[in-house]
Amino acid sequence: MTTKPALAAVDDDAAPLSNQQLRELYTLMAAVRHLDTSAVAWQRQGIIPGYAPELGQEAAQVGSGYAVDRSRDFVFPTYREMGVARAMGLDMVGYMSTHKATWHGGMYNPVESRFAPIQAVVAGSVLHAVGWAHGQTLAAPDEGTGVAMTYFGDGASSQGDVHEAMNFAAVMKAPVVFFIQNNGWAISVPTERQVAGGSVAARAAGYGIPALQVDGNDVVAVYEATRSAFAHCRNGNGPVVIEAMTYRRGPHSTADDPGRYRTLEEERLDAGEDPLERFKQRLLADGVADEAFFADAQRKAEEEAEVIRMGIQDLGPRPGAEMFNLVFQEPTPALQSQATAWREESEHV
């Protein structure tokens, strides 16, 4: 009989979330919810060509992103981590530039923001995260151990890259948190039809990695689980797997029609309680916030989304020659030849 690896006992003396922090979490979730639904509308209006919604996953993203130490950690996202980006304080116009097709991966500074370029390759970010985390184990101890956190979904967990990344991370004790948002669907395929055993977290035992399965619709539970995972990694104990159980309430992308594989009634029943409303009721019951606070949070969310919309519309096209500048540190003869040919044909120089 095998046993499930447990998180090592570590010194995690961080104080519980204060009332101010709880209100900040709600404010972030409200901003993410409104920006997310606005982005879908912008796509329908032709302002952006495509978008991957995250309706219903606000708690999983904001709670985990809020736990990141932006002075030393690094996050490796997919194309759906807008909530994480917002929680980490990114320039959201720069983030949305990818969805505007202005620039691949975002126009924000990854080094300064500690948020790697947006990754559209399914499970592609896990290998980058483990490589960066392994680099932390080779750095001088007095530099302080940074932790990588990589995001992917239940569908991406079936990719071979995830197996390789987890195995390497476990062998090398790389400080990396594998954060899975199990939103119930791998595009049009339900989790039970593509995740053997029904749980991604359960697979971690095969690599000797401790795992946490958390209610992904409870922002405080997600934050606390992520904080514990970071403390485990930071103390030299190797990687952790977190599986946040949530639900994708909308389409996989604005090009997807979820009505082809599930009904609105099934979506309503399976989605459970809305994470934003759930957190609101908790704050009201605990006397942490009142209705005036929630109205103000919504007002600020709407104002912020409008500023971002205007910023996106103001984005002009990037110079075409940039496509050759960031391929190699030292351009190869072939790349230089292609750049010259492109300039002659496109810029007539």
C-alpha cells in the first residue's frame, strides 16, 4: 500500500489575512470578473479578435496570485490567467495586447512583473517553470530561494510535458508549485473522460510529490494552500501540486460554443455557488464589509475596465521588423537573410 506524500513541516509564521486584505481580495475578484466579462463583449464588438474567458475561476486565480512574493518568485501562466496577472499588479493593457494580437505574449516586462509571457502551447509553461526553479537551486544561497508557480488545466495535465516536468522537479527538488485549475472541462471533454482516476492531484504521489486538493471557489482557502506550498518549496523540500477544484462557467474561448457539449441547465447545476457572491456573503456575515463597500468595488471595477478598453483601442501596430529581433541572442545568417528580404519586400529598403 502506498501513502500520499505530505507537506513538510515548515515555519510558516505568516499572520492570518487581515480584514483589509480580505477586502482587497474581494476588490481584486470584482475587478477580474468585470474585466473578464467586458473582454468577451469587446471580442464580440471587434475590439479584440479572441479571448479565453475565466468566468467562475476568479477565486482560484486571485487567491493563488495574491500569495506570490513578487520580489523573488516567478509565475508561468497559460492564456487564461488574467486574474493572476491582475492580482500581481500587471499593466493590464500590456497584458491584453496579446488578445488584441498586437504582440505575442504581452507587452509588459516579465522580469519586473515576475510574470512570464503568456503561453498558448498546452502545458508548455510547466517546462519553463521547472527550468527556472531548478536554476534557483543552483543559485547562491544568500540570494534567497525563489519559487516558480506554473498554471495549467485538467486537460493539459494529460500532456507528456507535465509528466516530464513533475518527474524532473521531484528528482531535482526544484522549488515549483504546479497549480492545476480543474474547471471540469478540457475544451469539450469532461474531466472524467480524460483524467484517469478523476484527480490530477492523486498523480503527484507517483512522483513522490505532496499534493493539495482545495476548493477552488474559496479564495481564502486557495490563498492559504498556495502560501503553504510556497513555504514548503522555499525551505528546500521540492515541488508541490495544488489542484483547485472549480468550474468553467462559460466557453473555452470566444471561438467555442459550449452548447454543443453541455446544456445551460447542466452548467447551472454543475457550477455550484458563484465564488464572488460566496465571498461577498462571507464578508457580510463576518462584518468585514458592507453593501456600500461592494457597490464601491463594482464602481471601481467598471472604471478600471473602461480605462483598459481605451488603452487597448489606442494600441497601434508594432513594427514588423520586430519579429526578427527576439528570436536569437545573436542573429544567425539565415535569420539575417530573412530580415533583409522582409525589409526589401515590405519596407522597400
